Amino acid sequence: MKKATQKSGISRRHFIAATGAAIAFPTFIPARALGRQAGTPAPSARITMGVVGWGMQGPGDTANFLRETDCQMVAACDLDKKHLEQAVGTINRHYKNQDCKGYADYKEMMARTDIDAVLLAVPDHWHALVAIEACKQNKDIYGEKPLARTIAEQQAIVRAVQKAKRIWQTGSWQRSEKNFHYGAEIVRNGLIGTVKRVEVGLPSGHTDFAGTAPALKAKLATLPDKPSDLSKVVPGTPAWDLAVGTAPADFDFAKWIGPSTEEPYIEARVHKNWRWNYNTGGGQLLDWISHHNDISHWGLGDDAHIGPMSIGGEGQFPARNAIWNTCTRYRLTAKYPQDIEVVIAGGHNDIRQGTKWIGSEGWVYVNRGNAFEASNKAWEDTRFLPEAARKTKLHFTKGGHYRNFLDCVKSRQATVTPVEVTHHSSIPGHLGLISLLVGREIKWDAAKEMIIGDDEAAKLLTRGYRAPYSFA
């Protein structure tokens, strides 16, 4: 998909700038009222933002934007009233005012013409709907990964962003860390020779992020068979009947399920743990593919268009209707042009978590926690690539990932993780899952973004939407 030129300017600020001279000001205006105290930009220079989703990523992402003085968080949206109260309270306490407004309807929030950009931190099954609406309302977007729940949804998001000429930044923040940038530049500049293999290590299993599993397990312990693994609890059993409950009055669960298949309320399946249910998420594979495989693509080359030719492997799944039903252990091999093999694995000891490029003349490994290892120990010692060796210079963010987004909203230049890049770095995860579900290797036409010669697999490029929802 071709990248469109970004639309320049923010209408609200342009209006203020254009009309400011005609406004009659009083003789004295406090510095705080002009936003100029302690180096704070004037209100007309600030980027106003709203946040949608206050579960796992929303609070942390918002905290980072609150640190930026030229950004003003003015709205929050969530379907859980408790979460919404926390969001609005957190933002207003930071600014020591009551200016942040709460919403249950993201469309109502995005209809505000005084909001320049939005932070989207919703579950995967809502990504496409919320992102496309943001584009319709001409909002720039900081969106959490993966780009969407399916490749078809991702394609729709890319089209919407390009059509509306919006600035997009994905929360693939590793691109804004020095060790990842350094490793990718070494590879891109040919210092490890011709790349032959890339190892992309991701997490495995299920993690109770919300801390809701113990209460359910305590209930299950009263049963004769005492099931303690939620990936073994299926419909039609006493354990399932104990797990099913009634959603709290302050949580709009029916709206939260949204376009996904209707299902009963199970607390351990909603906040934060929705990712372990294929009805709403994609498991560890899709939760992490936009991190370490994103870095893999960054080192390999044209990562706004790059894609595999085929992918296949093996994985271990719970029952498909279990409470937690996503793949727990997997190993996939993707074949790329130039005879490059990319192994994506979770739960295999020979593939360390992180990204490792292996070339004809050496290797480089990077991971979180500033981890960096290489076949050339001098690279480990210096952590600096001489300027003469940097014939290919990768985008480096000054001030961090969130700062990069705000700077690009102003400049209208592409961020370090624009929508096209995120789309392509996520595709191997989606294709890998599809190959595991159909039980065979699948072939992919990266240029046309189509599965070749496998109608059953091709159907899984999208999912049916429950009426009245549609992302088309």
C-alpha cells in the first residue's frame, strides 16, 4: 500500500493563530493563563489528546504523554465506569483542574473538534472500529499493537490512515531504544554480511495480568476434579458453570464484546486477560509480534513493504472453546526473499526472547533491558557505530517514542513506527496463527497481500462481525 502525503496543520491551532489578532485582550493576563509559566507552551501550541481505553496500556501511555508540556490530555473514554473514573481522576489530578471530560462513547469523544489526537489502548477486537473512526474525525493516532485482530482489519486501518492523511505511531516503543536501533543499523549496513536467518523469540503460555484467576480457581477448587488450569475449562462442565457470572452494573459488557461473537461474561476473560481468548485477542504470538518481529524487519530492509513468501510450523493449543484458548507454545518458520529464514518461537529454549540476526560474517542479538550481544565483541564494548560505517541511517527518535509522535504531529513527517510499517511487521504473526489453525504451511503474495492456493486459510484473513458492527 502506497504511503500518502500527510495533511499539514491542525485546524484548531490554525484557527486560533488566524483569529488571535482580532481578539481584544485585557490589560493584564496571568502567565499561567497563557501557558507560559515554567516554560510551558501557550495553549494554542499544545496538542490536545483524548485516551480510549484505561485497562493495561492506557494508564502507562497516558502517564508518558502527561510528562510532555506541549500535550494536553482533555478527554478519556472507557466502557467500565470505574476505569473511566480512574482515567479522568488521574488526568485532572495531574493538571490540578477539572478540564478532562469522561465518555462512554468513543464516537462522541472523537466528534470534538478541539481534540487533535487520540491514544487508542482498547482490546484487539476493537482496534479497527476505533482507529477508522479516529481517521474519519481527522485525529492523529497513537495506537497500541498489534495493529488489529486480523489482516483484513489492518488493511482497512492502513487505507483509512492514508486516505485521511493522519499521523500514526504504534506503541512498538523498542524502535526508540538505543540498543535496538544500534543492532538494526549494524545489520542494515552489512556488517554481519548477508543475512541468512533471524530468530524472533516471543513469550509463551498465559499470564494472569488482571489477577482475576485466583478467585475463579478458588471456586473451582470446590469441585471434585478441582481444575486449576483455565485453559482446560470448557462449556458444558460444572467448572464452566461456576466461571460464568453477571457483569458488574458499572461495566457495559454487551458493548465491550462489540463486533465479536456473543459470549457469556467470565471475569477472567475481560480486562487485560481478553488476549487469551481468540474471540477478542490473539495470544502471546500476536501480542508480541509487533515488538520483536518489528525489530527483525527493521534490520532486514524495506520494512514498510517487506513480507514472507510462506510460513508454517507447529503449536500447542487448549480446546478452542476453553476459557483461555490461545496457543501456548509455538514455532514457526517464515521464508523471505533472498533465502532468508525467520524463525518465530515461544516456549522453545533454543530461541531466546528478543531478536537475533545471523549473517554470513557474524550475528547480532538485542532484547529489552538494554541487552546487546554480537559476534564482534568490539560492537558490544563501544555500543556505537562509527559514522563512516553508517551508510544507511535508521530513523532515531530524540526524546523517546511519545515525544516522536508529538513532534511528528507538528511536522507532519512520518513517525518511527507508521501504520504501514506496523501492518507489515504484524503480518507474519497473523499468517503464522492461520497456518497453525489449518495445520499446514501457507504461501503468501506480499505484493498483493493474499494467501495463495488455500481457500480455507484465506477465509481466516478476516472474521465475521456481529450486527450492527462493520469496519468496511
